[in-house]
Amino acid sequence: MFKIKKALKEMLPVAKSGFNFGVGRNPRPSLSINSSVKPFNLFPSVGRPISSASIQAQSTDQEIVIALGGNVGNRIQNFNEALRLMKNYGVTVTRHGCLYETEPTYVTDQPKFFNSAIRGTTKLNPHDLLTVLKQIEAELGRTSGIRYGPRPIDLDILFYGNLRVNSENLTVPHERIWERPFVLAPLMDLLGSSGENDTVAAWHSFANCKNGLFDIWNKLGGESSIGNEGIKRVLPLGDQLVDWSKKTHVMGILNLTPDSFSDGGKFLEARDAVSHFRSLISEGADMVDIGAQSTRPFAGRLTVDQELDRLIPVLDEIINIPESKGIILSVDTFYADVAAEAVSRGVHVVNDVSGGTLDPQILGVVASLGVPFITMHMRGQWRVQTYFKCGHTRK
Ligand SMILES: Nc1ncnc2c1ncn2[C@@H]1O[C@H](COP(=O)(O)OP(=O)(O)OP(=O)(O)O)[C@@H](O)[C@H]1O
Ligand SMILES: Nc1nc2c(c(=O)[nH]1)N=C(CO)CN2
């Protein structure tokens, strides 16, 4: 009872004020969300149908999965905008699936789709969530077109807590999950290797197979179908769409440091560094990671300015040589300011050996730059990494 009251109290401000449609570049029409529970048929995955009293308990956070698809306009911009709006309107995104480029199904004479899925939590009830998703689709320019035809964005509710919903305008789990590789592939990215909690166990149970959703996915081809069957795992980097499923990509390392293990001191001069960059490319590197700060044990730490002084002259030369066209560049740094400067000069990826722990600004900065972030794990403090052996530390 306490939980229900608390949940209703938490929902009240939302219900009173509506969601913040005014935020962002364009003023948006306001949508008032009525948080009261609408009538719908509920059949919990296990056990008896839920009574209306317990329906209200769903206004506490529920775990949900939403599938995204779209094949009209700037697909990545539409996905990003849909995610931003979802967050604004009451969905907390907790996990992102990978991004897939997929051949159109059902109606095949239309452009390729982007597909992905997110896992999140929401206090919106299922029908209010559907209303919000329809509103976002409309805001992103979706108009009623042909069934299964082209659209800037399609947002489908795959799962809502452990509930089954069957109403005139909403069916959860989504009816066509089971036949769609473009839905199952990103859904797999959102699941742990086995049931993580009761809600995820319920999602598996909806599949009516011994190994739940994993069996359904494997029947449709599973991981080995990615890259072959009209479904590619992709990542937009600058103006390229990189297909990660086509082959193993090789990353070359360019250390602009005096003291790194393998090549310290060899490429301090810009001329030598650029020449090494060229030879990495000629030997088949698809990506080059450029770092000016040594993170080996006992290395002294450079300031932002010192790191930039080493990095920028080399970076500027590399960006301007023809060989760098089509090559993915990453900057190996743990400083937010170095990451921002490198990206402004054309670097595609930020690679942080400290996983965001040495400069707390870096995660927010990289998020606002909108570039991929490689998060590395470092054992213990930088200076003592080698002392972490078999779980013991030495002072
Ligand atoms: N789980 C669900 N998620 C989203 N919409 C749903 C769901 N269940 C039923 N619907 C209903 O389906 C209607 C049609 O949805 P939509 O226009 O997205 O169809 P579609 O994209 O052409 O096909 P599909 O939903 O199979 O991908 C929606 O207006 C909505 O009322
Ligand atoms: N590959 C792919 N094909 C589709 C998709 C989609 O998201 N991806 N959505 C459709 C409309 O629901 C119809 N066909």
C-alpha cells in the first residue's frame, strides 16, 4: 500500500505539468499525459490476472524494451532525436542495443532500415507509453503511410514489465517479435547471458521455448546471420557507416610518447609520426589510435596543455594527408579537453584508458560530442598497476 501511495505521489508532478515539450530547438505542441490507469486486459506471465488495485502499482518504475526502426531522412539523427524525446517524456534509458542496418522486409521495395532497441524504465502505464511513442513518431515527421512502408521512425513496445497487454490498440509483447531478425538482434544485445531478474525471466517465458528468446533468435539464424542475411551491425563515424560484421578491423597504435613500452621516443617528431601512420595504413590498419600520454606504470602525468602540444601538430598533419581518408581515427586520452579538441579537428572516437575515472568531465563531454567512447578498465591506480597480482596489493 505504501508503495502504491508513494508511486502515485511521485507521478503527480508529471501529471500536473505534463512533459516538457518546450525543451529543444523547436517549440513543441504540448501533450498532457493523464497518469491514471486506463482499462486494459492484463494477463501476467505467471499466475492469476492482476486486479485493478495492483495495476496502480505499475506506476512505480517498470522495465521496458522499445524497438526503433526507420528508413526515411537522416536515420541516425532521427534515432538520436527519438531517444532524446523519450528521455524528456518519462523513459529512462538503461541500455542501448547495437545499431543494425537491415534490408526491408514485408514491403521490400523501399530503402534499407536502421534498427535498434533500448531497455529502460518508466512510470508511464502501457497506454500512456504508447501515446508518448506515437507523439514522438509524429514529431519526427511520421504520417500515415502504407502498412510496413517507409517511415522516419517506428517505435514499438516489445515488453512492458512482466505483463501481457491485449487491448484494441496495444498488444504486449509485440506480436511480431518472433519473426523479425531486425528486432531480435538488438534485443539480444540488451539481455544478459541468463535471466537477470524476474522481469527478464518473464520476457524469456513469453517465447515459449526451453531457452527462451535465445532459442527464437537462434532459429532465425542467430549471431552467425549478422553480416550475411540482410542484417549488418554498424556504427556511424563521421560521414561513414562502418560495418563491424563484415570483417575483423585492425587498429594501429601511434604513440607520441618518449617512454611507451614498444615504441616510446620513436615518433616525437611530427615527420616520423606521420610516416609511421602511413606505414600502419599500408600494412592494413583500418583504425589508428593516437596517444600523447604514456600510461605505463610510473609514467609522469602530462597536463592538458602538454598533451595537446604533442598531439595537435601530428593530428593536423595526419588529417590532411590523402591516406587518412576512410581511416577511423581514435584519440587515446583521459582528458575531456584533449578529447574535445581532437574531435573538433576530425578524430572519430575517444579511447580512455581510465574508463572515465581520471577526468570526471570526459563522459559528459564525449556524450555531447556525439562520438563513440571506448571505455578501458585500469587495475588500481595508474602508478601501481603492476602491483595488482592475484588480488593482492603491495604498498
Ligand atoms: N506493442 C506495440 N507497440 C506499438 N504499437 C502497437 C503495439 N501493439 C499494438 N500497436 C498498435 O499498432 C498500431 C500500428 O503501429 P505501426 O503504425 O507502428 O505499425 P507498423 O509499424 O506498420 O507495423 P508493426 O507495428 O508491425 O511494426 C499502432 O497505432 C498501435 O496502436
Ligand atoms: N528491415 C526492416 N524491415 C521493416 C521494418 C524495419 O524496422 N526493419 N519495419 C517495417 C514496418 O513495421 C517493415 N519492414
